[in-house]
Amino acid sequence: MERKATPEKEDFGKKYKETNFISKKLLDGYFKSVEKLIREIPGSNLNTTLEIGCGEGYSTAIIKTFLPNSCKFEASEYVENLVPVAQSRNPGLKIVQEDVYKMDRKDNSFDLVFLLEVLEHLDYPDKALEEIKRIDSNYLILGVPREPIWRVLNMARGKYLKDFGNTTGHLNHWGRRGIIKFVEKNFGPVIKVKNPLPWTILLAKKVK
């Protein structure tokens, strides 16, 4: 498949390193929403979970604190040189390099898959969800920037002005209704939606 995406050139850990109050507050709201969505799933239904596109492992370390101790948690990342960085941040956790379009995983091998701030970077988001649906037996928690709020906020802080506020590497753009429709078409019904500024994060259940 021909690809325009260049994840190896992007700094996915930048937002976790910012020290200003507003950035920290927004990120805190993001992960509180993720935690609330996890709690919508009965604990007995979470035995195996996977985070796809973990980057440098910052999000992985946070997600791990939300999961039951009995839950087997793994992560993966496409950019090969980020894998050891993520591993060092999450000692003891299995983190591998893999392509979201073709994962070396068995069908229905995870109860829950996390795809957080990944879909907007992909050339073929529908094919990514198709593959995730194959390996996922039950639930998906997915987060994307909420348009056009995302761009407006970028421009308000003087970022990406020549691209009208579009963050470098974002190939796809969804509003709240758009991403719900997209996920329901390609994965299954959306059970719950959270809108921490400036994202949409949702919990969906696979159609079997």
C-alpha cells in the first residue's frame, strides 16, 4: 500500500513533555475520560488488552494504572526506534514493533484494544479498523482530535498557521458525529462518548 504518513518524522511524546498549566490540564482531562470509559466495561471482561501506537510509552504507563492487576496488557508501535524507548518507560511490559494494517496476532485475541491519537495519522483508517476488529473480541477505546476545535485552538496559540491549524501528520479529520459514524460502520456500535477538550474519545463494542 502506498503511504503518505511519515510517523518516523513526528514527535509523539511532545505533548507529554510540555510543562505549562493548560497543556497539563488538557492531558489530565483526556486520560480521566479514558479511565471512565474503561470503567464502563465489566471487570470480568478484561483479561487481555492491547494499546496500538504507543509511541514513547507515556500513554502506556498511564493506561496500565487504570487496568485490573489480573489483566494482561501489551503494547505495540510502528516506528521501530521508539519501541526500546517505550520499553524502558514500561519495564516488564511486552511491547513490539508492528504495522496496524497487518498484525501478527490471532483472531479475537484481545478483550479491549486502545487506539489513542493514531487514526488521524493513518492513510487507510478503514483498513486499520478492519484489522483491529479481527484481533479484537469485544471492545475498542479510540480517541481522535475533535475538528474544527482542534485547529482553532492550534491557531489561537500560534501553531501550524500556514496549515490553518492542522497538526503536522494529521491526514484525517473528524468531528464528534463523524467519528462515531465511522467507527460504527467499520467496527461496531458506540456505547459511550467522552469529549474532553479538544478530543473525542469513545467506547465501541464489536459486532460479532
